[in-house]
Amino acid sequence: MRSSNILFGALFILGVAFLGAYYWYQTQPDPAAPAPVVAGDVEGPILDITVAGEANGHIIVKLFADVAPLHVERLKTLVEAGAYDNVVFHRVIDGFMAQTGDVQYGKADADIGRAGSGGSDLPDLPAEFSSLPFDRGMLGMARAASPNSANSQFFIMFAPAPHLNGQYTIVGQVIEGMDVLDKIKRGVGGNGEVDGTPDVMTSVKLVQ
């Protein structure tokens, strides 16, 4: 009688453990899908970023004009001028983010030894920090030590990074093409600098 009780108890515990594991698995976010657009039904421009290299395809980004109007306007200005075309992803850290947008030193057909240290010929922008979180798929503006030093460079998140919240300006979010982002060539070392031939934004267009 005692052995049957022990067996029943063991089977019950295993059943509970299995159900718990199954529930945990079912509630985990799909790592291949971007987070939901957290800014609601935002009216904003759409960017189509064509990527070539280890990743090939399109990354579609919705810009949050009501959250960071100055930064959105800067991106639009540079896109319309063709400044982002042929700019490399110079810093890519697996599990963190992919950074690009150095229109001064990051052109793939030039010496990219200084990629990541430049910007555009336009003035730096004042910070437009918000309460939006740096979730997977968010696009943020890169900056130097000063909060008011964002210019042209931006980064897209592979994964959530709560430590960035309120420290960098969020300007948009990927709504299609996270599978393309995930394949971008990774960098090496803690700084994520890409050796050899980085992946490149062959074109960036406003589609809406």
C-alpha cells in the first residue's frame, strides 16, 4: 500500500512539473518576432532598409514621429538625401544590437577604419528620451557621452536591454524583417567591431 502511494505521489509531482514546463514554454516570446509596437497606432514614416552581406533582405521600420520628432525628421532628411545608402553595420554585438548609420566614415566603398566615429554635417540633436522600453526590434539613436550628441548613427535591438531605458532616444521599431536583422554579421570582442567585410545597408528608402 505504501509503495503505491509513493508511486502515485511521484507521478503526481512529475505531472505537475511537466505542466509547469509546458506552460512556461508556451508563454515565452518568439525570438524571431519583434515585440508589439508599444507606441500604439502611431502615425509615422516607414523606412525600407535593404541589407546585403551575410544577411540579405529588407528590414521595415516604423518611425515614432510623435515620440521623437526631431530625430525622426533627421532620419528622414538623411534618407531623402541618400546619405544612408551603402553604409555598413560597423558594430554588431550578438544578443544585444546592430549599429550603423555613420554617413561620414561608414561608406562601404571607402576606408571604413574610422566607422563609428563620425556623423553627418548636420548639428547634433537634443535628447528626446521617453518611457518606451528598449525591447527587441526597437531602433535607438547612438550618441557619445553627452545625452545631446545623437546625430546620424542608430542601432536596432536583437534583445531587450532595460539598462538603456531613458538613456537613449527611441525613434522607431522594426515591424517586418527581424529574421534579416538576426542574420547580420556579428562583430568580435566586447565592443562588437566587425572585422573584414561588414554587412551593409545598400539602400534606405521612405515608403510612407
